Amino acid sequence: MVNKILIANRGEIAIRVMRACREMGIPSVALFSEADKEALFTKYADEAYCIGPPPATESYLNIQKVIQVAKGSGADAIHPGYGFLAENPKFARACEEEGLKFIGPSSRVLELMGDKVAARREMVKAGVPVVPGTDECVAAFQQARNIANEIGYPMIIKPSGGGGGIGMTIVANEGELLKALESSQAIATTTFGLCDVYVEKYLSNPRHIEFQILGDSKGNVIHLGERECSIQRRHQKLIEESPSPAITPKLRKEMGEVAANAAKWVGYEGAGTIEFLFSGGKFYFLEVNARVQVEHPVTEMVTGIDIVKEQIRIISGLPLSIEQKQVRMIGSAIECRINAEDPLNGFVPTPGKIKSYHSPGGTGIRVDSGVYTSYTIPPFYDPMISKLIVWGRDRNEAITRMQRALYEYIIVGTKNNIPFHKAVMENPRFVKGELGTHFIDRETTLIEDMKRIMEREKPLEEKLSHLFEEKRRIAAISAVAAITQMHSHRA
């Protein structure tokens, strides 16, 4: 077993990993930027070290500094969380060269899966169905035109080294092709330092289905079922659930086996996801996310398997603690990403001070958070406040439980997207499970629904806000009284 783990990340995912470390009796080390000095994760860790100024390039993305802190603190393993350096093959290789255990797949696998074109080729070799398109990079207009004539419009151009929807361009007809190709190549060069792009057939409103996989160093690879991630904004997931209302037990077995075999084909070790687009009863490979996912808690809720603990077991050279036949999905779980952003104003980020904070509780509720009352959300990073996860005996109970939990969730001081989640949970199509990656764009009443809900529940929030203010006032008076009494005793 590893002796000490440095978490090369921040916020709720840093705390999530530290919790697993604490349960396993492993000391945890935090690193933080100057902007995160007062963040909760720095207090939770056994040790914490400042790594530099707030720009991520000067702190969380500085490989040399991260390695330096890890070695200086005596950590023998690094957990990268998600984002930042989590899928960076250079970072994984640096860890390997410095004798540090990188809690994730090898640098070779990261390099292979990070190149979307190479990943497509490997999946084809592994027998995984892929969306019709190219298995090589497209550089010239005529090349793209020939492919379009073969697979038909609409199609989508994607950066080979990209992710998160950055640089993706949908092409409806030949008249848009040249401009779209040049635009995607330019964004790819600016963002990823590589102009390579590839082309796929565009599926108009598919579901986004991902399978959680775990692979150890003994050659064992299993899947933990699927997650539905179709509720997205600009290719960024907002709500996830497990199981998917569209996947039958028979299809789950087929897709799960395909996912596990794909991971085994590339020699995958660690936790990750094989992601698919699902349309017209057929599934197609999308990409591999070679890390722990933001939405991993929904799988933990329905399977009872601690994915982060499994990651730590795997990097320690131990076999998986479960076999495929032991994996059971019980009930239904839903996750809402609670972000500091204004859903009525294009979801623009709204960093700032949290004046009051009350998270929900009760049966089947989990809140993975990195904030507290009086904490100031910095403007330099993703504005996530927390992840709210609920479990129910079936999907209907999970939805009503999420509605109840969102009703209880009070955040005062910064606008947030709780009204958006409330509106989705009441949306008839969502309740029926009629989902797709363009759900938000096509549900044109969501903004009006949000306004209606905000007006309906305004009295409760106002009452609680007054309660919080009164509590703070009483606490301040008590503090002054205690100080006065202390001084009078000294006198």
C-alpha cells in the first residue's frame, strides 16, 4: 500500500480523495494556490503547501512544482483528480521518472487515448463500433469534402487533441465546410498547440452514455454499469444519473462487455470511462476519459463500490476488491452539479462570497462540497460549489428526492444554478426519461420555468436568509460579550 498521497487538485475532488485516504489510514497532502489559501481542502489535509499565484499555469499546472512538493513532503503517490494534470501524459511520465506513483493509467495509455484519432483507430481494432468518419487527421478542404460525400451531412469537425467540446464545429452543408475546417483548426492550434482535426458523422440528438471501468495490474478489467450524461450545456455535463432510463439489462451487458474489452485491449489500469453516443438503438464509441469522473458518485451510490479506494488499491499493486459477477446496480442515483453561475444570464460564472450556506440532508442524500459560510469562490477556476447526489429505490423516487434536496439547499451571497436543476426535475420530458444532448436547447420553457420556481420559493429563501442573519448577529454579540468578560476578569 502507498504510504502518503499528494492530491494535485483543489475543491471538492481534493476533499473526496482525502476522505478515501483517511478511511484507509493514508496521510494526505494538499497543494494550493495563493487564491485557495482559505479553501476547505487545505484545512482538511494532513499537510498543505502553497504552490504559487492563482493562474493555473503558475500553480496547479506547473509539473515541476507539483513534483517538488510531492518529493519534499515525502509523498510516494499523486492523485490528480479530474481536470488540470489528470490526463496529461507528460505529468504521468514525470511521475514515473521520479519514482512517484501516478494514480491513473500509464503515460503510454494517456498519450494514446488523448489523441482522439489514435483512440478511434484502437477502438476499431478492439471491435468497438465507432461513429462513421475518419481514422486519420484531415488537413485540406478537398480531403474533408471527399469524406463528406462519403458519410453525408451534417457532420462534425473535432480537434484531435481536444476535449470538453472546444473547437468542435458542426457542418450542415458544403457551403459551410471550408470556414468550419479553418475555424476548428485555428482553435485547435490556439488551445491544444496542435492543428490536427478529424471528421465524424453528426448525430443530431443522441444520448451520452458512459461506462465506468476499473482495471488492475493483474489483467482484471470490470465495468460498474452506465451513467446517462445527456443533460449538457455546450458539451459540459450538468446532470448525470445511473442507470440510464434507455438502457435495458441486455444492452447493458453488451455495452459493458465492449467497454471492458476496449480497456483491456489498450492495457488500461485505474479508473476511467468508455464513452458512447447512443442513437436509434445503436451505440458508437465517443472517447475515453482516462481519470476519475466528476460524476463518479452516482455509480458509487448504486453499486456501493468506492471508486477512489479502488484507484488507490490498483496503484498499490493490489487486485480489484470485486469481480464482475459481484457488481450489482441497486436503485437509481442522480447528480446535480451546483455551480456559482447565473442560469438566467447564459450561465455566466458568478464567483464571490458565500454569506450563508445550508446543504440538504436526510435519507439517500450525499453532498460533495468544498465550500462553507463566508468562503469566497475565486474567479480563477471552475465555479463549482458542490455536487448534490441522491439515491432512490427507483428513478421516480430519486427524482422526487432530488426535488426535496434542492428545495432544502440554500446558498446566499452568490447566484447559482439551483433554479435550473429544479426546473429540469419538474420537466415532463426529463421525468419520462426522454433525454438527448440537446435537451437544454430544445426545452424552450426552461427559463420561464426557472423564473416561476424562483418566485414560488422566494418566501422560504427569504425566511432562511433572515434566520442566518439573526444567527450571525447573535454569534457576534456573544463573541463581544465573551471578550468583554475576559478583559474584566484580567482587570
